[in-house]
Amino acid sequence: MSERKSTCPNCEITAKARKANLVKNAEKAYGKAPADEYVELREKSKKDLYLNDTLSQISSVYLDETTGQLNLKFKCECSVCGFIRNYNKKINLLEDEC
């Protein structure tokens, strides 16, 4: 079994949309908002996206020697947004094409 952490694809999509919205708001504020407010909006929109590794991934691959089945399991779950995926596959090495 192996475990690792990475960036959640769902959180990444949400963060990119939020950043695009900040850029749009800064562009709309140009010439309309007070200068200090515009500068603040512009600075927020320029910040790089930083996403924590919130996606836990657990995978395992093992061979059941009694049945000749290769078992593949993968699960990932985000601790922030709740994104979750499960994948289980059994391949009969004696019958299936690999």
C-alpha cells in the first residue's frame, strides 16, 4: 500500500475561478474605485495561487496467488472540499489480456 498527498483537482479549479474573478473585479474597478481600493484589488489579483496538498491518495497493487488475480485499488479524498474517488479493478492474469 502506498500513500501520498497532492493538490486536489476540485480545489484547484475553484481557486483558479476565484483568481479569475479577482482579476475581473480589479479590471472593473479601474477608474471607478478609489485609488487605494483599486491598488488593493490589483495586488490581490496578482498573487500566485498556492494550494496545500489536501488530497490524500492511497493505492495498492497485489497479486492473489491462489486465484491468479491482480488487484488494483485506488482511493483519493480531499480534506477541504470533500472530493472523493474510488477505483477497484481485478484482472485475472490467467484469462484476461493484459
